[in-house]
Amino acid sequence: MSGDVETMLRGPGAFEVARRALEEMERHRVWPTALNFELWTHVVAAPDGALAREIARLIDSGEAFTDTVSDELAATYLPKARLNDHIRDAGDALSKELASVSKAIQTARKSSEVYGETLASASRVLDDEQDPAELRQTIATLTAATRRVHKENRALEERLEDSTNEVNRLREHLEQVRRDATTDGLTNLANRKAFDDELDRACDEADESGWPLTLAVIDIDHFKSFNDTWGHQTGDQVLRFVASVIGKMGSAPRVVARYGGEEFALLFPNETAASAFAVLETIRREVSSRMLKRRSTNEDLGTVSVSAGLAERRPGEQPPALMERADEALYASKHRGRNRTTSAEDMANAA
């Protein structure tokens, strides 16, 4: 869809899309930053797309469009287009580099052919009887040709070394771009897009191996009220704190991500619901045991708590169905008073 938006913005309807995007931003009191404009042009161009649906959900919930929210939306819904741009740019640079190296190799090949012809000619001359002056001239010619080839080979070696360094630099740059495109900027955890990809891969591996796979979702209790009371900057501080606690329990092969807003997701490859439940309880207790202080003023913020839900994957179960069962378990934790963990398996057994 990003490609369609780019095409639209270069076509005759570009000004209409831009105008409607600005009107919608003004109507919803969204500050007209460059990033917000990019997001809203995608909304106008693709009103039924995933980004448009998510923004509609945020508007309905009354959540403010802070820079953090915009960054999260961009990281979740726009990284593929940006990554493709970087890949295209790196590909262009690599093509130029390879063309330059190819030209240098062709020059060296021609030089070697000329040198070979010089050697053959000298051999024929040496086979014939000749006076000392002709011999000296032949030797001088061979010496000059040898020096020229040696110089050109050295230049080729240096060019190849420079090219190798440039290719390595491009590879490192693309790796950094890939990390940025799959990382949540606020918490440094994986973002939703990266987690969805990992969930797909983990489900495929579970089908092949027959090993268990458990998915958990974690939500900060009453986070909107906390944000309204203390402001978004302090809310970001709380998000980073909770992310750090969850992140400590999410080392590989587990996968942890900020899934959206104040919600996190945690994947447990080759672990049962019972094992994951124990981990989630450890997270929940640690979060609620900390007395938080506002970083800017050192005011006491009290404690925060989290609710969690988890589901162990059924054989052949698709990722959306697994996520839906984990979400239902999370909602059950919320309805039962929050600050608790609920297993979808326990819910099914109790039904």
C-alpha cells in the first residue's frame, strides 16, 4: 500500500490528498509535523487500511497524538516502505561500486594482455641474434612494462580493498536500518511488525517440531488515567520501566515486544502455559512491588500494576486465533479486578 500512496502523491490527485490530510489533522487537533502528515496521507489514501483503523481506534479512545504515539505508529505501519527505500539506495550505491570495480578489472586485464604481448615480442627478439644495443633496448622495454603492470596491479588491489570496505559499510548500514525498522523507539523492544513476523515463524517451527508454543499479552492497568494525571512524559517513564522488567524475562529464544500503546506481548517457544504462567507472575509481582517517582520532580507516583493473559498454541492454530485467545484471557484478568494473570487453558477447563 505504501507504493500506492507514493504513486498517488505523484499523480494529479496529490494536492487533493494533501489537502484532505491537513483538514483531517486539523479536525482531530493533530499537530502538523512532517511525520504526522506522512501518517495522515496514508490514512486518506487508504481509509480501510490497518493504519487508518488503528488511528480511528485511538481517536475513539481519546488518546492524544503525542510524538511518542506518532513514532510508534510509524514504526509499526511504515517501516517496510522506509526499509525498501534504504535497500534501494544501498542497492544503487552497490551497483555503482561494482561497476567501478568491474571497470578496474577490465583495465587490469587489458594491461595484462599488453604485457603478455610485450613478453612474447621480447622472446622472439631474444631468440634472434642481436647486437648489445638492441638487447639493452629490449631489456629496457621489459623493465618499463613490468613496472607499469606492477603499478596497475597495486592500484587494482587498493581499489578492491576500498570496495570491500564500502560493501561492508553498506551492509552495516542496512543492518542498522533493519534494527531501527523493527524496534520500538521508546522501549527498545521489538515493535508490533517484528513480533508478528516472529509469531508467524514460531508457529511454523512448532508445526515442524511438535514443540509447545505459548503466547502472552500484558497490559498496564489504568494507564490512561495515569497519563491524564501525570502527563505523557511521565507515562513514557512508566512504559520504559515496565518494558525493562518484561525485557529481563524475554531473553532469547523468548521474544518480547511493545505491541501497542501500553500493551506488550511475550512469546515462549518450546514452553507450556504452566511455565509461561510462572514467568508472568514474576513480572507482575516485580512491577507492582516498585514505588515509582516522577523523574523530573521526584514526586511519588505510587505503584503500577499489570494484567496478563496467555494461551498455549493448539496444533495447527493460526497466529490470529492464538492472539485472540490470549487477548480473551487478558480481558478476563481485567474483568476480575486487574493485577492478575489468566490462562486461556484454565478458562476453557472452567467452562
